[in-house]
Amino acid sequence: QVQLVESGGGLVQAGGSLRLSCVDSGTTFTSYDMGWFRQAPGKEHRFVARINWSSGATYYADSVKGRFTISRDHRENTMYLQMNNLKPEDTAVYFCAALPGWSDDFADVRYWGQGTWVTVSS
């Protein structure tokens, strides 16, 4: 059974940092690209970043490029999202997701976790 579990969210001031983690209890990480989406209140899920588990190739949304870094740890079966220079507009629920290599649309996500809240105060 696939289970993706996020952690690391919280409340931070603008300009601060947080690191999100996503643990895969199964073998999802090796079967799909892995990524992060976020959903602000009243808005749709938006793509944040993705990583290919095998090659380590990464891709970011323009809104987070240069501030966020996605990475993975094979031994721990864990994916990370290091978020620096956070802005109030980064406030959202962040979801870990398994997605196909050809899509950044949440509608095409295969599996996702329960989400973790990130709140950035101004």
C-alpha cells in the first residue's frame, strides 16, 4: 500500500526558512517522478517542484525558482523541499506527490499525502 507522509510545516516569518520532508513507505519513489504541490485557501493545487528519483534531475515553478530546493535521500526513502526566503504568498498546504514524467498537472498525480501547512507571516 502506498503511503506518502509529509512533515515539517509550520509558521514562519517572511524571509525565514522551512524544510519539508516526505517519506514513502512503499516503492512509489522508484516508479514515478516525485514532486511537491501546494494549495492556498480557496485556490487550486499548484505545481511547486519535481525530482526524478533515479537521475536526480529537478524542475521548479518560476515562482519558487532560486528559493526552493528539492532533493532526495535514497537510503531513507525520503524527499525534501528546502524553502528559503519564504514570502506570505507561499502560504498553503503542501502536498508530496507521485506524478508521471510528462505532466505537472495535479489531475495527473498518482498518489499524494495528507499535506502539511506552511504559513508565512508578513
